[in-house]
Amino acid sequence: MLSDFHINPVSKSALDKAQAAIDIKTKPPGSLGRIEELARQICGVQNTLSPVAGPAKLLLFAADHGLVAEGVSAWPSEVTTQMVANFLGGGAAANVFARSNGVEISIIDAGIIGELGFHPDLIRANIRKGTANSMHEDAMSADELNQALEFGAALAKSAVENGNKVIALGEMGIGNTSSATLLAHAVHGMGIAELTGPGAGLDDAGVNQKIQILEKVMARKPGRLQPMDALQAYGGLEIAMMAGAIIGTASAGAIALVDGFIASAAAMCALAARPDATAYTVFAHRSKEPGHRLMMEAIGADPLIDLDLRLGEGTGALLAYPLLLNACAMINEMATFESAGVSGKET
Amino acid sequence: MLSDFHINPVSKSALDKAQAAIDIKTKPPGSLGRIEELARQICGVQNTLSPVAGPAKLLLFAADHGLVAEGVSAWPSEVTTQMVANFLGGGAAANVFARSNGVEISIIDAGIIGELGFHPDLIRANIRKGTANSMHEDAMSADELNQALEFGAALAKSAVENGNKVIALGEMGIGNTSSATLLAHAVHGMGIAELTGPGAGLDDAGVNQKIQILEKVMARKPGRLQPMDALQAYGGLEIAMMAGAIIGTASAGAIALVDGFIASAAAMCALAARPDATAYTVFAHRSKEPGHRLMMEAIGADPLIDLDLRLGEGTGALLAYPLLLNACAMINEMATFESAGVSGKET
């Protein structure tokens, strides 16, 4: 059960010790900004002054969405399976950035519609062949939700036990900006129209149509929902697995590096259910999808990079990952004022 | 002479070919945002569809500032020399991030006051022991300015001829936020009070005092100045060398990766004098120093990352550098829709 994944609070004393170690490095206090914050956070999570951010693994969850039948996406559902084949072939953006930044990838079939052969890099956890159409019924049953959450948590925990210090979360699923939008609406009460954007490429008319569809979907369950109820209602399976994976990563004592809009929706649900996971979570990048800004405000998060990305697949997490390596190198390798014989500020 | 460093305009056809190659990759068009822009720019500069961003070298220029005598900095001038020793010892933030991101460093004494022994990583180009105090006279003579510009250009050109594809520009010089502020004022007409910030650590009273001092300095040469006249008036030697290095890098056909506030002041002068260098220049990060935002607006630049950094030394350039590697990997390694058998958008 997900409740078996206990999360230890990060100790304030570990954070304070890290800050003290950072403040004697040869630089004006605070002058490395977010890099200092990252270093402090990783030290806190690892309860050490010698933090490490590698090896790292990207868990890339893919699944399909029944709501696509209503016309919420510019792309057909078959693209989900085709892109998973592309991931397995090594030719997608996620593969390229993973190689470029030294991150291993596992690809998880959380519920795609298409069929794929066996492949050593493919983890088969197809809970159902795409979610149900949430216009008419819950995207998944309570049992399916629990399976997805628990599998995600167990997978992340296993990756940490195998030595990974950072677990990056990414996804692929035609239609999943709709799920993310509905989740943000249901969990935090934001308006559908403010949240909705072009996803993977709708034009203005398409965005308006998407808003109308999503407003109809949410009318089936008006008002705020508990995060797990929202996940069951709106899916997707890949989002539920990512939510579980964030809890599993935190439970195992590693950093969860969250990609853009969809992965942040998973984090939103995970952190609402398990606030202690917040200290273990790093939001990698600010997505161009308009709802992401609102979601980050609701969570109180400030993503590391902002490069107008709107691809998903974990690409933003992979591009931000070197910053974690640099943050650890900073605290491990920089000289102190004393060791380097550098004078202090004039007072 | 600096005018010997001819800059070839980047061809629109090379940029268009790069864009076409990016648009058939397996991702929604434009969904990799700034990474696509970077890839296009590097392709254009190298006139290729197989761009490379490595090896890269950081040129780290250090010099002292006569204006420090007026009380513009929270730190004494001797820290410049001490920090150069720290660079040579490998313990500064720039060293750590350079190692972490696979970038080589050359440290250039462009005009520090202190004495340093010989060191294999130290390039000795001490034009004078610190600039003159610009409160009373020009920071340097026309001849010294030309020496600094030409040496910077020649050094960068040589680094490119030795195989480097990216030249990162960084600096160290107690007092140099004052020079950068005065340059932005003189070249673009921005107000001293809007531009001035804490530099390496002034408190509010210190910032107010700095504003008063800088307003007195600029009163000696009221009105707008040509960029090279401004450099001569306000320095510093490290800024002039960086300006030359940007022109030399562009002339040699490589990417100039510009660090924060001070390096951007150098770029502002270089690009005002030689607009063709703009296509070769990448602004790495948005500094926390308030004047940097104004400077970027004046140049029309949008830096890649924004991590509340205010250290200098090239640290922001080094942290942004992996994005250039990723941009090249994207165009070199990603599959196309056709090669991967992925369906297009529904129309």
C-alpha cells in the first residue's frame, strides 16, 4: 500500500549545517542564488555535507487517455505508442538529452493502447489500455489507481536502492494536458479557461474547443476534490504512477526532479497527499503551457529554468539536471575564505 | 588593430536550413523553445547542420579599479589578486563549475594591482596596475584601451583556432560593477540610480553612497558616449579585454557565451561597435544585479537562465553551457517523424 512508503522529514539541523558550509565558500554570501538553495536541499535530503547528484535515472511513464475521443488533442492516440517505440529506439528528445547529461532512462508502459514487443528498456506495467473517457465515467477504478500509485512508488524506491540519487519524472501521453488541467482545477480550484493551453499544438479554435470539453467533463464532479479522487476521476495512469514515484523517491531518501506541466500535476497530487515529500522535490522547469504558472504558484514552487519548453518526456528535467551536479560540486569542491587566504568584506 | 578582426555576417540561408532540420524532428514544432533557437544559432554560426559546442574555454579576465578608492565596493582591491590566486589553485566557483561542465579555463591578468608568480594557467597581460580613478581622469589611455581590446581579440581568436567552439567570458575585479553601471549609462543613457545595485555585497546605505559617487563620476563626461570612449573613461581593463574577446570570437567564427552584468557591459560595448558580432553572441544568464535587466532590454537579449546569480567569474556562463551541448545533440541525434515512423498532427 502507498501508506507503507513512509517519508522522513528533512531535518532543519542538516539544512542549517549545509548553509553554514556554503557561507564560508569564497564568494559573497548568497551570490550563487538558486545553486546555493539546491545544494542546501540536496544536503538536507541526504543528511550530509558531501552530497552527490549522480547517478540519476529518468522514469518516463507513457499511457493513453480515453478523453482523446472528445477531440482534446491535435494528435491521434496512436502517437503515444509510436513515441514509446521512438524512446526505445533512442531517437526522441528525452533520449538525446539523457545521453547528453549522463542520465539513464527507463520507459514504463503505464497504459498505452498499442502493442509493443519485448524490449530490455521497457517496463511493462500496462494497468489498462488507456483510461476510460472521463466525460462519461471515472478515468480509472479505485483499484487501478492504487495499482498505479503503488507501482510508481515501488519502481522509484527500487531505482534509489540501486544507487540513483536523483529520480527524474517524465511522461508521454496524447491527451494528458487535459488530465493535468482537470487535476489543477479539481485540487486547487483554478479556472479551466485560465489553465488551458495549446498542449502539443492546438490552434486558438482548438484551445477554445478544449476549454468547452473540459468544462463539460468537470461538470460531472463539480467542486474541489481530494487529490487521489481527482486522479481517479481524470487520470491518467502515467500521472498516477508519477505521483506514486514522487512519494516512493522521497520515501527512499532521494531527490524527485519534476518535469513540466503534466509531471507537476502529478507532484501537485502527491504533495497535497503527502506534504513531507515537498522537501525532496525539485521543480525543474517552467513550462510554456499557461496552467503551469498557476500550478507553481499554488504549490509555492519556483522552477529552476524557463526555456519556453512544452514537450514533456522529462526533457525539462534532463536539461535542468546538470544544475544539481553543479550544486553538489560547489559544496564539495569550493575553497573556503580561510583555506584560500581571501580577505573578507570591509566593515 | 581591432579593425583587422573582420566578422562575417551569419547567413539567413544557414539559419533557415537549420530551422527546417529542427522542424522535422519528433516533437511538436517549437516545443523545445529556447533550445531550438540555440541550435539554430549555433548552426548558423558554424554554417552546418552538424553543429558542435565543445570543446569550450572560459577566458577569465581579472583587473583592478582605481575608483575603489572612492568607496564603491564592500571588498578591498586586494581581493582581486587573492581571488586570482584562488582561480589558479582551482578552488573558486568558476573552477568547480568549469570542471563539472567540462570547460577549460584560462586566467588572464589584465591589470591587477598585486603580484603573482608564474603559473602555467596564468596569462600575463597586465596593461597597468589597475585603472586610474575615473572620478578624476579617464580610467585608461587610448593606447591602453587599444592594447586591451586587441589582446582580448587575439586571445579569443587563438583559442578558437586551437579548436574551441565556444568561448565563455568571465571576470573578476573588485569595483567592476561600478564600471559596468557607468558604461550602461554612457552607452545607452540609463539612469545611474536605476542601474546601481549591491554588487558583491553593499547594504542599502552602501548602494546609496555608490549612486552618489557614480553620479559624480559621470558628471565629468555628461551625455552619451561612443562605446570605446566610454570604455576608456570608465574601464575596466578586464571589461575592455572581454569586449575585444567577443569581437575576436565572432571574427573566428565561434560562439561567445557572455556571463552576467560585467561581461554583458563588455558585450554591450562590443556589439554597439560591431553589430555583426550579435549573431555570434549568447547571453548566458540574467544577473540579480538590477542594472542587468535594463542592459538586456537595451541590447534586445533574453538570457538563457535566471538563477539569482551575482558572482561573476563566468559562473553563469558555465552553468548555462550544457544547454549549448544539448542544443547541438538535439539537432545531431534526434529522429525525424519519417525515420521514427511517428504520425503527424491531425488536420
